[in-house]
Amino acid sequence: MSQRPKEITEFSDTSLLIIWEDGHESLYLYEDLRKLCPCATCNELRKSGSKGKSTFRKTIPIGVQSTQIKPIDIEDIGLYAIRFKWNDRHETGIYTFEFLRELCTCDGCKPVA
Ligand SMILES: [Zn+2]
Ligand SMILES: [Zn+2]
């Protein structure tokens, strides 16, 4: 059973805070979330941009300054995911809670180097 967010809040102009059911807190930069968009189009872009290397964290072209990227709206998708509508008009990425939780960058979640 994966964790679900208890609260999703705009933390600052550039970041989003998710408080999970288990009390864990994850902070995400909008820029990172946008670059990691899991939709098919972005996956293709990431693949085409590299040759056999790990493509997961590859950046993708975005229509506005990456530091100004922000969601205009965040929509619930059932009980398992949310969808961001970005200010570069991209809105096909569905971010499952499982995916978001894996992206948590806090000290406790970061893979041990
Ligand atoms: Zn996308
Ligand atoms: Zn964490």
C-alpha cells in the first residue's frame, strides 16, 4: 500500500510541499517536477536526448524560464495520483503518489551514496 498525501501545499513560488499520511514531509522544486514529467511525450523527449545513458533525470525543453515554471492548477486523479497543469501549457503528466514519494529529496529518502 503506497502512502497518500494528507496535504499538498504551495510552499513558495518555486516549490511544493507534500505532507504524507505517515507524517513524512517532502519538498519539491516545481522545476524538477516539470522536468520529470512522466507523460509519454516527455518520456520520448528524454529518450531522444541521450544515447543509452540514464534518461530519468534528463532535462527536457520547456516553454518558459525553468525557474519560473509553476503549476496553474493541480487536479486530483482518482485516489492515486495528481495532475499538474503547468504554466507552459503542458498538462498531460499524471504523477502517481508512489512516483512522487520516490522523488522525495529529504535526507531520510536520499539514496545512500
Ligand atoms: Zn510531459
Ligand atoms: Zn523523504
